[in-house]
Amino acid sequence: MISFEAKYYLIKLLAIIVAAIGVVMLLYFKNKDNTELSKSRTRVLMLLRLLSFTLISVLLLIPFLRSLKRTIQNPKIIFAYDNSASMIAATDSMETAETIKEIRDHLAQNLKSDFSFVQYSFGREAGISDTVDFKEKGSDYSRLITTLVNNHYNENIGALVIAGDGTYNMGKNPVNMMSDITFPVYTIGLGDTTELADALIQDIRVNRTAFSGNRFPVEIDCRFVQLKGRSIKLSITRDGSEVAETVITPANNDFFHSRQFILDAGSPGLKTYSVKLGITSTERNTANNEAEFIINVLEYKQKILILSEGPHPDIGAIKNTLEQQQSFEVSVFTDEPYPSNLSDFNLVILNQLPTPGKSMSALFGGDDNHRVPVLFILGSKTYLPQLNAFERGVNIQALTTSGDEAQAVVNDIFGLFSISEGLRETLIQLPPLQVPFANYRLQPELNIFLYQKINNIETTRPLIAAGLYNGRKTGFIFGEGLWKWRLYDYLLHQTHNHFNELISQLIQYLALRENEDNFMISFEPVYSEVEDVLMKAEVYNDAFEYLSDAEINIVIENEEGNKLNFTFDVTDKGYILNAGNLPVGNYHFLAEVLIGNNKYTEEGRFSVAALNVENIITKANHRTLFQMAGQSGGDFFTPGEMSELTSILKNNDNIKPVINFQEMIYEILNLKWLFFVLLVLLSSEWFLRKFWGLY
């Protein structure tokens, strides 16, 4: 529908027509100059003048046209299929691919007349595709939902049809995301739901960094299905040699077992370990019987300086733990004079310092000293006002001169370093530490590892915290009495292993100083094959002032000697390199930057490890598909029920076209054809007047 866009346009249009008739009558009706013209010629000239005058007046007085366009948008049916490797872990790949293609073709042929049909594939990512190759390394149903919501916002989505096995190993639980969509989800169950005999490695937990000459823990979670009473060997090997082993006998047909091993780190470098479960004759899927983990073994010995306000049993407990590990060299000072050059040490531990008579400014006076990581252990002699003035991310306002007794509560989301389940269970049983009764305020850069539990009431007050504050790693133990923890650990387990693990993990995090030269590269020692290799860099001048305009070049070389050249991007967050996905293997890099007339270099090694999450669980999980369909208003189907599915989609009254009206306004002056019409009208009138003898 088209109409004029002007106020009172009907009145204006009527006035234009009346004026045009008046002009025509004045020029041609009973005009003595036109007496020689016949009536038919006069009428032709009158019509031409009427049209041309009317058109000119409209252009001047009503310059806009409004167009109202009516469109019908058919509902979209989105078909998405799981293209991950788990789809064919227990079934034939050709048969599964053919089933998906048959489902797709059936839906497309039967729905194309009433619906728009869009096809997606998904795994770790989701996107429009028609390739069925099952090469995706993970299954993320939540990423599919998020992608569809973003890509088809405000569109008429009739329904989502998902063909998959319901097994997801990445992202959120898709059932919890059904509230984010406004259209029904119909699911088609594929894969094998049979409970088959299977021994699988479900998870491996290990710190990525260890130190030469030390020992490190690794925890392995295993699951055994339909293997009750079968003795199965679990072993760890490195370079073909077995370094640890045990035998597990499942007590039932759905048996979970977690086992911790303590391994020698050995010589420096990247070390790859293989974890293997014995294969039984009844297993169909043996790919999940083996997994790998990689650690980065550092070679240098770390120097630890302990400064204390007099002798204290907590210092003895910490020193005893550190001296058991070859990578630590411990120096203890219980009275002044303290060492003046703290930059020679990887970590300074301050026990009950500062005090009223021993200030921090005197101890950390040099510029280099301000860059040394520090662990504060608070006690009855700690002078809190001076500690607050030191500005290390903590402000403690004492409420009384007496203290509190606080037990430990583990912060489950703490991520600076990991601890074993054994230590986690032990921490909550340990006796309380003596802590200040005070209000605590921590800066966001500091992460709380343990909270205080006072009189069996869990609080948000910190007991142990650590983090990177103002460019320096800083840790706090907000109480004294660690020596009791060591003794109680022995009382519970007849070893000091859990206490040693706690102190070692905290000290290793703080003492592992990133290179504090003018040029630093931050990277992970191990990347997954499905994640981008990300690196960050920092550049400083000799005054340790950050430089933001340097050019950093890096060469990454694989084991075959192939080299990749990159330049770091300069962003508001610093220097960042995204080298993308790299093939599985070991890599060496060399980076360089020019600061003034000096060239600085950094080098390191990292590994890209294979990701095998698709082989861990291969049994189809149709329960998830049932729940997704039920909560969204859809239904669950088998591949043989496609006729019922298409019938439901066609007869669903809630899936219907949407009528849209789009209003558009045009300037009449932009319609070029009107110019030519006007030119023809005026030219024709002029020519006929001349031709018929009128001047």
C-alpha cells in the first residue's frame, strides 16, 4: 500500500487539482487566441497542461510517499546434528553418517513447502554445515543453544531438531539452558545405550610444574563398568619405563576409584607420562584405557629466606619441609642484621614481622627488593598498622588485643595451585590457628585459599591467601600455630605428607618467579590441541617502567625443525600473541625485542597434548535428550519415527508464519521517471502549440 506522507495531504491534493483546473481554464477556455483550434486539439492541450501543473504542484507541496510493505515470514526449522567423535565410538561411522543424512533429507523434503530449513553441525563449536565426518574433539550442546540464540535473534524459529547421542563433555548442562529459548526442541536419539564392559581413565589431576630433584603428586580417577571382581592393573610409564603401578579390583559393576601416586620429577625439561589401564577381553572401547599428562620440570634451585622475630616452632616446621626437597635452599635469620640484598632470593618469608621496633621500609628499601615475592605469617608480635602501611593488598583493623582460634575451610574455587583430595580432607580436621580478631579487607588480586571457621561457624575472613599484587607475588598466613598442623598430620596418618604438600604448594607458587628481567614471556607449559596457543609479554626499561610501543618477534619451532614466525599484538592489555591451534607435539620458541640499543631475548619450551575426552564416555545418554525435549515443549523420537515428527511439526498450531509490515518513506524528487514524464508533458504541449499555430 502506497500513500502520500504529508500533513493534510488530501486537502492539499484537492487544492492542487482545483488550482490546476483554474490554470487550464484560464489558458484555454473561451480564450480568443485559441479560437482557431478545434475542440479536440483544445482538449489535448488542456489535458497536457492539467497533468503537468498537477505534477509540479505535487512535487512542491507533497514531497514524500509512504510505502507499507506486507511480508510473510515462514517459520524456520533448524536441524542440528552431533558431529563429534563420540557418535561413532561404539557404532559404525558409515551407518551413523547415513542415518543422519536420511533424517536430514526426510525433514528437508517434507517441510520445505511450509518452512524454511536450516542445518547446523556441532561439537566443540556450532555452525551452519552439511559435512558429516565426526571429527570434532568434544560435544558441547550448550554452545549450540548459545549460537542459535545469537544467530537467529528475533527470527521466527518454529522448532529445533537435534540428532545426537546426548553425551556432552564440554560446556554447561543443556537441560539447564532450555529456559533461554522460546521454541520447542525435538530430539532424535542416536548411538548405543547398551551398558558394556568398560575400564576407563576418567580424570588426571597434576600440577603442570615440578622441580628437578623433587617429588610431585598425581591423582588418577578410574571407572569400571560391568567388571565386578576383575583384577585390572593401573600403571604409569615414562619413556617406555614403568614408574608406578597398582592393581584394582572393582567391588561392583559401576565402580569408581581414585588413586594418588608420588613420582620423582627427575631431570629438567618437559616430561610426558602415560597412564594405562589393563584391557579386558569383554571391552569394546579400549581408547579410554590410556591417557597422557605432561609436566614441566624446572632445573634451578630456589633460595628461600626466612626472617623471624625470634625463634618460633612455625619456622622450624616450614624449614623442615623445605629442606626435604632438593630444589630449595633455605636461610633462616631470627635476629638482625638481616640480609640487605633480598633480590638474591626467590622468596622472603616474614614470620611475625613487622614489629614496632623493626620496620618494613628499612628491610625493603632498595628498588630491587620491592620486586621479591613475600609470604607474611602473622602472629601475636605482628604490628598491624605498619603491615597495613606497607600496602601489600591487605588491610587489617584489630577489634581487640586478644585473638581468635580459627580452623580451616577450603575455598573450592581457588585456582592458583591444586591440592590432593587427601590434603583437602585433612585441612578441615586440623586444630585451629591463633588469628587476630579483626576486620579484614583484601584487594581483588589476592585469592583466598582457606577461610576461617570460628566456633564451628564458617566466615568469609581469610586464613591463607595469595596472589599477584602490584607486580609482586604475595602470600599471607593470617595466624600462628602451623607446627600443630604438622604434628596433627602425623597423628592422623603417621606421615607429614599432607602438611608437606600444603607448604610445598604454597611456597612453589610464590617462589616460582616469572623472569623479572626487562623482557618477560608468560605461557603455559602444556596446551590442549583444541585450544589456541596464547602468550603474553612484558617489556620494561632499566628503571623498570613499562614500555607499550616495542615490537616483539618470536619464532616457534617444532620437533621436525619447522619454524613459524609471529609478531606480538600490542593491545590495551599488553603484548599478546595468539598462535592458533598447533599440532600435537613439543615446541621450542625464541622471542626477541629491541629496547634502545639493546636486544633482549627469551626462550622456552611447551607441548601441545592430544585431547581424548570423546573416548572417555561412549555410551549414549538419551536421558539428557528426553529432558531437553520435555522442558522445551518438544518430544523425543527414534530415527524410525521421522514421519511422526514431520506430522507434529506440520500440525503444531504454535508453529505458524509471521506477518510483518515494513513502512518506508520515499522522496518523490528521487523518482527519476517522474522527471521524464514531466519533460514529455511540457515538451508535448509546447510542440503542439507551435505546430498548431499558437504562440
